[in-house]
Amino acid sequence: MAEALEEFYKWRAEVCEVLRRLSERPSALPELEELHKLVENADYRDLPRILVRMTALALFAPELKQCLPSIQTAARWIEAERARRLKTIRKYAFAHTPNTVVVNFFRWDIVSGTYEYFALAEIVRPGMPPSYQRTIGGSPVYANKASMTVVDRREFAEVYGNRRLMAVIHVVSELGEEYFFEELSAEELLSNER
């Protein structure tokens, strides 16, 4: 998984460099600059859209054709990034006890400057950002220097077992910042935890 992600990040940096050089040309297309902005902060969900744009622009900038990965490589990158995100989501969702599901997690260490936020919501408006989704209630708990809201695992499985969920992760540490939200089924969350 880590190897595929490293390969994806390396590819993304190479494509950004090629796009930067191409957009410096006097005859550069404005679409190249748009593609550069898209690739710069792309995650796995953006990859199909990026590859379609790169293929179309390769007619005008043949250098882009050399940067196109194979379908199998792109699929491997997508799978690895999704697996990494699910692992992070499960880390927070099961941070309390094996019999509970954490639906809200907040920890801030002022000394180290580490900030961690995690929330699970039920999707009621597909395609909309997290603020439009229904928050999941539970019991407040303070453990491991974190404020959490937890739900009994069986109750969670009964109520949300066949529903779509959205997880929100925001972590800031000395390693950098990561923010993402990911759609998943409750079944995906509850299977293979830890």
C-alpha cells in the first residue's frame, strides 16, 4: 500500500513539473494551467478526471502522453489510497473500546501542536459536503486525552447497518496537515477493524 502511494505522489510531482514547463510556453493553452492546479493537490478521487483531461490535452501537448499511467497502475493507486483512508477512519472509529464506535473524536495537544478531529455522519444528501449530512449522536466520553462521542457497537450496527456514512478527518501535526472526507458503508467500517 505505502509503495503504491509513494509511486502516486512521485507521479503527481512529475506531472506538475511537466505542466509547469508546458504552461511557460508562449503558445500554452489555458487548460494546461487548470490541469496543473487540479493535479497539484489531487487525491485518488480526482485521478479519473485528471487522466481524461490529460488524454484530451495530449493531442496538443504530446509530453503529457508520456506521463499517462496504465489503467492497472491507476487502479492500484486508487485502491491503495482508499485502503489508507479506511485504515485511518477505523483507527479513530475504534479508539475507545471494542464494544463501541466513536462517532466524534477531538484531541488537541497545545504542547506538541497536534490537533485531531474525526466525525462520522449519516449521508442524507448524497454528493453534498459533510455539513449537509446528519450527525450521529451518542454518549460523551473523555479518554486518552480526547473528547469523544461513542455509540454501543450493536446499537450502531442495528441503526446504521445498511446506511451510507461520511467520515471527516482533520489532523494537524509536525508532519503536516491532512484533511479529507470519505464516504463508506457501515458494513465497510465494521468489517476488518484494526
